Amino acid sequence: MNKSQPQGLSVLMPVYNEERTVAEILAKVLRLPVVLKEVLVVDDGSRDRSAAIVERIASEDRRVRLVRLDRNRGKTAAIARALQEATGELIIIQDADLEYDPAEIPELIAPIVEGKADVVYGSRFMVRRAARVLYFYHYLANRFLTFVSNLLTNRNMTDIETCYKAFRAGVIKPLELTSSGFGMEVEITAMICKTAARTYEVPISYYGRTYEEGKKIGICDGLAALFYIGYYNLVQPFTAAGRTYRKRVNAHLAELHASAAQENGPQER
């Protein structure tokens, strides 16, 4: 077995009041032509029928697992809990709305499966198929936050705020998320960029929602993201927890890449 090829995909799905879409999105994920090990749905204190719908689906398909938080704690807390439960060697985050199409997951994870990458972001600004025309100010905010992040990470990324992020488990599971709300997008990006992880971007489609349709992120989240960009690039990596994370991930990747090089044999020049 090639150790550099991850075995089994864990899909992490935070849910908060998504009764209109969660059944449809789960059906799409469960139809994926990949080795799907589990779909970890974390209900973040929903006040509607989201949890009940997921429970019904879980009773029919053992790959679906439901975890319920006692109250609404935000997306970061939901993903942190899902990471504790995940058992697949390949992990991807999937929102429970219909803004991101699970049919594109196989192409999103392909660079990791092929041994080229350790982390892959799906970029909404490298559009391949379709993108709904929506809020110009959101577009500017996303590009601005990515630009500021790139200044501190020295990476040429195009979309750090994307939901679609795929990882080798050994890169993301050791990370103890400490931000709140939607801060995980910045926190994950900053911390991973401090490691030796090979990061790729692939173009994805984006079918955004209006606020009337259930979109939740707002101006306060954007302001918090600016603070998080500074903190998780300039402070957290140099704390004891940050140093431990970098050390663990780099050791894991060094072993993994050395094993892959050995299995592939010497390359002709």
C-alpha cells in the first residue's frame, strides 16, 4: 500500500437551521464516486428540524453520523468537534447549504490522492463552471482578506474564505482551533502556511445565497477576520501550542514524503 495515498474520506458538515437543504446535500455527498468513509454532521444548536432529518438519514445509511452541540457555538466549534470524531485519512469540509456542489469533490481532492498536495482549497475566484452573481461588497471583502493574509503568509492564494478545504488528516487533526464564529478559515490558513504542507488551489463553482435565502456571514465576521489574520500569523504560531502543531505536522509530512519517494524509486534526470 502506498502510504502517501490517503485511505477513506471523512466529510465534515456543520449544520445550523438548514432543514430546507440538508437532506439534498447529504444525498449528493452519499452518491460521490469516492471511498467515502463517513459524513460527520455536527448540528450546531439548530432550532428547526435539521437534526431530526439527519437522524432519519443516519438510520438508513451507516456512513452518516450525527453529533449534536448543546447550543449554537458557531462554525469553528462545530468543525473542531467534527475533527475530534473524524477517522478518515482524507478530510474535507462541506457546508450544509447548496452553495458548494459535492459533485466537484473528486476533482478537489485529486491533487492529494495523486500525491501532489497535502492541502487543497477550492477557489471561487478561479471559476470553472458557474458562479452566481451576488454581492459586490462580499467579493471585495473576500479579495481584501485574502490579500492581507497573503502578505503575512507569503502565499499567492486567491480565496482563503472558501468553505471547500481538503486535508490529509495528519495536517488538520493536530490543529486545536481556538478562534470563534467563522474565524477558522483564517486560523487554518495561517497555521497550515507555517508548516511544510504542499498547498494547491483548484477552481470550483459557487452558487451563493442571499440573506433572505439563509446566508449567515456578516460585516462583524469580516472585521473579526482582520484581527484573526494578524493574531494567527504573528502570535499563535510562536506559542507553545503553535510550535507543537508545526513540529507534529512537519514530522508527519517528512515521514510521508520520504516514504513516497522511496516507493516511487529514483527519478531519471
